[in-house]
Amino acid sequence: MGSNNTEGILKIDFLSHFHPDTSIRSLGSADMQCLPTTFDLLLWNMQKCRGKAWQTDFLQLIHGRHLLLLQEAALSAVNLEIFDKHEEFLWTMARSYTRLASGRETGVKTGSRCNPLQAKSYRSPSFEPFARTHKMMLQSSYSISGCAHNLMVLNLHAINFSRIGNYKEHLSQMFSAAKIHHGPLILAGDFNTWSGRRYDHLKQACQELGLREAEIARRSRARHLYRHLDHLFYRGLKLEEVTLVDKVSSSDHFPIAARFSAI
């Protein structure tokens, strides 16, 4: 991590799975030089890969996608091969923590059909009050075919069960990164917007950055306090379509699928 202990940056060396920033790990290999002009994205909180059918769901969901933004992505000896040996995707993971007993890693993970130009991780300034672990944001950038500017992707799992001040402080990392990027941008993840104050703050800040939220027809869930926690914001791109994949039962979050075109 950097000297302020909240962020780390590196230019990824794909000859190694481990990097000087120990919160970032890369797995697999990409099969494209850049993203196509029209590309497909999937956003999904995987609930730590706990569901019995998660591997079946996962392999079906990633088919035909170009970008995959995962939260609560868990990596262990059991499922290492599904990420490390996949022939299409390069996975970049920002690890929130590792369980010493099992070696199981958890965090946010972005999969892409082309290598990221750069990856940077941010750790939340404060930690979860119960688990006492930090949440992570992964910033990565990609070239798009025929596009003069690179695409920035911000994949975030926002801090949960914290005071609104801690929540705003965590999201400020994301907004600071977005402010200095002048090309197309995707900001997505599990924002833990289980209260009106949290969602209002997120929405207002995104509007100030010129970001639009993808309007998704979806169902509320009791365990999420009948609030939507997963959101997809964008700018500098055309949203062709967005859908909720509500046939998945291996996580308490439904995946969100979207198709974008470069303007």
C-alpha cells in the first residue's frame, strides 16, 4: 500500500501472479488486444462463492462478456483453477483480507478480455465494525477499439454498517479518482445503499460528476431492507441495454448485465 495506507498503485507485470502491492493479484490470461467498440459487462456480488451452484452460475454468466465486475469474490485452492486457467479473461483482484487458517482470499475482482493498462487499489479508511475488515475499490483502465480515450472502470464494495460519515469518506476515494479522468467511465458495485441517506449521497455525487445511473427493472429483497444495493453508473458511453439476471440462486444478489458502445 501507499504511505497513507489507503491506496496502492502499480503497472501490472503479467509475468507474475503477485505484485509489489500485495492487495492486488492477477490470474488467467486475456484473449483480446482491446475491448470491442460494443462490449458486454456483468456486475455481481458473489456472496463469497458460498452457494452450491455458484460455479455453474458463474460459467454461464461470464459467457460472451467482455468485462466482469465482482464483489465478495472469494479465492481458495478449491476454485483457483476456475479463474487462473480460464482461456479468455485476465482477472485482477484487490484483496480485502485473507483467512490465515484456510488461505481463502476475499475482495473485489475485475475480469477483462484484454489486459488492463493500469490497476490501482484503494482500501477504505475505516473498517467494518463487526468483522473489523476494510472494504476495497479496484480502479483499472482499458483501451477500446476505435476510441481515442481509455475507459476507466471503478469496481467498489462500499463499507457497510458504518456511520454516514465513514460511508462518505469511503466513497470520496471513488469520486476523487473519477474527477481526474476525462474519458469514458464506468462506476459500479455493491454500494450498500440500504438507507435513503446513503443512496442520496451516492446519487448526488455521481450527478455532479456527469454520471448517469443505468435504470434497471428489478425486484426488492427483504434481506436488503427492500433497498437496491447494486448500482451501475456511466458516462462517455452509450448504454444499449441493461437487464437483471434474476434466475441466479447462488448469491443473495442478482447479477446485472449491460451492453455499452463507445461514443
